[in-house]
Amino acid sequence: FRDRSLLRQAFTRKSYCNEAHQAGRCEIESNEVLEFCGDSVLSAAIITILMERCSRRTPIGLSTALDEGGFTVIKSNLTNKSMLSSKMAEMGLERYLLVGRGDEKRDIRHQPSVMEDLFESIIGAVYFDSGKDLSVVIRMVGRLLDTDAYLRQNAVRQAASPYNALQEW
């Protein structure tokens, strides 16, 4: 990281900031905005990876190996809470999360939604630290989520969720 304050912010929960502000210390912002941005940047990165791997340009337009429903299912599987929190758990990065005392007592670090938020805030921090260079995020996401292996293992169209099946119907 060029700007380490972004990295620290990515690992700082609002509960920690609230306690710091109450104690008169205003040392860092929470990761909420980075998480919000990281969620969208993650989606853009996954969509870019999928289009690079599963489409090609033809004289009449863009030809894809999957339809919209297939892309939706894969994107959803790669970016869902279970996937993102398991990747954080594999790396053990949640142990560096700065949390308030109340959150510490409840041991929220290991909750899937908290680890998903951490993943997304890291993505947001990388995006801004790189000067908003999506290609940097794409390389990182490709490695962290091992998208190539996922696509090889799931080459056959994924079974749609009931929601997606209803949408397609």
C-alpha cells in the first residue's frame, strides 16, 4: 500500500471509531465507506473476469458462453457471504480487525457478515490506493477467489437459485 491509512481504515470497524471519538481520539475513519465502494468494485472485477473468460467479440457483437442467468449465478456464487468470509478465514486477516470493546466481547470478528465486510473494505482500499485502477483489483480478486479454478470446476451451467429461476421464467 502506498497510503497505509487506507489499509488501516479497511481494518477499522465503526465500533472502534465510536469509542475513539468518545475518548477524544480521532485517529481513523471506519471501513464502512470502503466496504460500500468495495462491494461495487468487486462486482465490476468479477464481471470483467467473467467476460474475459467466457466471451469473445464477433463481427455481429459479443458472443458469450453463458446467458445472463448463468453469469448472474456465477457472480453471485463468487461474491456471496459464504465465499468471501471463507477466504478471509483462510487468510486469517480478521485477527487484525480493530473493533470496539463491546464487539470484542461478542467476538464478532468471526461472524461471516463481518468477514464479508472486511473483504469488501480491503477491495475498496486497494481500488483507491491504486488510483482507481480496476486492473489491479481484477488481478487481486482473480487470485484471492481463484476464479480460473472456480470456472474450470463449474464449467457446466450452475443450478439457478429459486429467485434466479423465477426471474428467468
